[in-house]
Amino acid sequence: MLAYRMEKAKSITPIFDRVLLMPEQEQQSTSGIIIPTSNDDRSHIMRVVQVGDCKKVSIGDRVVVAKYAGTEVVFEGQKYTLVCEYDILGVLK
């Protein structure tokens, strides 16, 4: 996946049926041990940050995304993935 750096932009607003996603953060156990997400979980669970003209997802939803979907974007040091709505396999409730 190719990553683009957005150095001079102030924000990212998806257009058409695009959705901007942020990867789920690593989990931490009650004793403080960080449990990393493995690279084998490539069918990502991600959080919706911004939406274009999408009807099926909204900001804050947790979604499952196809294995190699989207374009990775680095904005203000944070990695995001920009995908088409049809690359989202499901919404977690």
C-alpha cells in the first residue's frame, strides 16, 4: 500500500463515496501490557473519521475493511486509510 504524506494540508475531506478511516489502537491489558494488533489481521477493523456522500456508514462507526483496500495517508503524524464505500465489508455494532 502506498502512503502519501499531507504536510501542508489543514484537513482531509473525502469526496464522492470515499470514507476516511483510522486504524483501531493497540489494546492495553489491565496490568499495563500493550497487546499489539498483528499484521495477520489484514482484514482491518477501523474507525470512521470522515465520510463523503456515503449512506451506510457514519462518523464513529467501527468497520471491517477488505484486505488490501484503500490508500494509506499520513496526516499530522497519524496514519489514515482512504477507501471507497464498497471496500467496507461490514459495520460492527
